[in-house]
Amino acid sequence: MSPMTERVASAPFSGNQLDRLSARREDRAWIELQRQSASARFVVLADGKICVEGTAPERRLSTFPPGHLPPSAEGTPVVFLGCSELTSWFAISAAAGIDPELAGGFEELRPLALELPPEETGIAATARHLFEWHRRHRFCSQCGHETQATSAGWKRLCPSCAAEHFPRTDPAVIMLPVHGDRCLLGRGRSWPEGRMSALAGFMEPGESIEQACAREMREEAGVIATSVRYAGSQPWPFPSSLMIGLIAEVDDTPAQADLEEIAEVRWFTRDEAGRLLDGTHETVQGPTPLGIAHALLELWVNQAW
Ligand SMILES: [Zn+2]
């Protein structure tokens, strides 16, 4: 679904436009019919990488028709991704040793995100998220027995205790604290000197989005939220996050990095933040266009917020 208003940030990986047809996933005969249809297209992953072709700016996902597919890795399902107007989309995870002639090239999804068309980046993100989940959740969390993929790749079933397991998505909050004409960015402890971005952290059980946002800002930067507003979201399939983008008004408590997760925090005026976005700031590199932090900053700088 496209952003509903200009006040919602739009970011890579959020452009999957397929009709997921989730109600058809249990209908094995229908899925099989789609899978064998001449118009079906398969995207192929291997070790978290995705098969692509062409060179920028003409990069596209490599898609394979049925009957011309490399063998799947043992124990991996064929995933039904959904339908576009004329095409049923599937994804497989290829076995090792795939014929390079057949494959095009496998590449990491992260850098590809700005080169593929947004709808294809979204499809690739969905497929990667699902295969990573299958890879990491082979055993039943209730009884330890090996589970089996079912429901066209959207569920795992335990044959021993009958537990059903669904793909997990881990919500994380990512926020831009603002006060008057300034916004606050931080540098993660492992980041190079001069690289700064929005603050972020995983949500915890029993927390609302607003509470998680306020907690992360207080813990990481010592600033106190006075209001928190939703500004858009971004699937982040490395391996299974959903980034919830927020812009948060904070009071005038002095900001201070926690020195555990965050090495340094700094206020930027709207003018300085604009220079972070276009890469002309003298000393600091801002968030890359890959993540929703860039879109949050853009919203605030353009006063589209
Ligand atoms: Zn079980």
C-alpha cells in the first residue's frame, strides 16, 4: 500500500504491491495450479542473497518460469508470495552449487535496495524475511521436535505436538527527537567517527510504541519525550525487524549519550540537517537513504511534518 499522506515516510523494502491472497495459502490444489502455470514467476535466494540481473539503473530481480528452476536447498519450502495482475509469484531457496549460467548473480539485498524498483525490493525483502525465519526456526519451540513448512511457506507445523508456528516479525522503534528548530542524532558505539543517525531500539513485551520510544530516548540520550507521533514504517529483513518510524518532541533536558549503546549525541538545526541529507555537512555523515531514518529526517527538514 502506498503512503496515505505526505506526512508518512516512505522507505526502501516497503514497496511490495503483491496481493498476498493469504486465504488461498491452505488451498494446496490452487497453489499447485498457480505454481505450474506458464505465467508463474519464481525469485531465487541463496544464503540470504537474491538473484538479480542487469546493471544499474536497469537492475531487476531475476525471475524464473516453472520448469527452469535450480533445485531447492534441502528442507526449504516453495513460498507463495502472492499475485500481481497476470503473474503468480513464488520464491525458492536454491541448493548450494547452483549453475552460475542459470542464476544470473546473487547479491546482498541491502545495497540492492536503492537499485531495484521499489516493488521488487519489497518482494525480495518479503522472501528474504521468510527464508531466514524458516532457517532459524526448524525446531518446535514447544517440544523441540523438527517442524515442517506448510501453508505455502507461511507456517510451520509440529508433527509431534501439533503446535503451529508463524513467521515472526520483531518490532523496533526508530525515532527522531526534536525540540524547537533542532533535532537530535546519535552515533552508535560501533560506528565510525562522524556517522550519525536516528536513535533506535527493539520494543519490549508489555510496551506501547510510545512507551518504547520514550524509554529508548531516555536511556540512550537522556532526553524526555513530551509527545510521540507515528511517521511511517519499514520492513527490515535482516533478519526480521519492522522499523516503526517516529518523530518525538522532547523537553529541554540536556542530551547526554549513555556511552553504552550510543557514543555521542548532537543537536542539529534544520539547516544543518538539510546538509546531512544532501551530503554537504562539513564534519558529519547523516543516515543513508537505505533506512527510514533518512526519510524521517527528510520529513522534518522539509517541514512536511
Ligand atoms: Zn512440538
